[in-house]
Amino acid sequence: MECSFCGRDIERGTETIFVTKKGRVFYFCSSKCEKNLLKLGRKPRKIKWTEAYRAEKATRPGMAAKEAKEEERKRKKRRGMAKEATKEAKKEAKKKKETKKKKK
């Protein structure tokens, strides 16, 4: 499932769902995306950190397709590194808790 605003993949069970009176369904990955679309009325194409902006930027004249793909590859790599870093931090915190329990 993708966020209706930024276009990121949403992990199952973590999304926020908003249904309009007309029945249109919006899925949000964070309150940041929800506020930008609903409360502030911003368009994803004009916000730099959204996938819609990046897609539009890649189709502009002067931006080669190869450059756009390279940017996307770097962005995905950074996201993956951030996820790994948080996993490692959680493991370290867990080890610290276990050592404290053993000392008592």
C-alpha cells in the first residue's frame, strides 16, 4: 500500500486511513503527510520530498533519465541504511537491558 501524499510504501498496520464523504479513501504513512494534504491543502507535485515531485522532475526537459535513476538508487540506498541503523540501535538497547538485569 502507498501513501496517498508522498507515495512511500506503508508497512501493514501502521497506516492512517481517511475516507471522505464522497467515499474516496486516502492512506497516510505519517501525520506529516496527512496534515499536508488535508489541513494545509498542499499538492504533492509541489513538495520536494514526495515521489510525485521526483517523478515530475525526472520528466522535465534537461533532466536525463539516467540521472533520475541514479538519484532514485542513492535515495533508496540511504533509506535502507537508515532502517539498518535503527535495527542495530534497538539490538544494542536490548543488550544493555539484559546486562543490567544480570547485574541485579
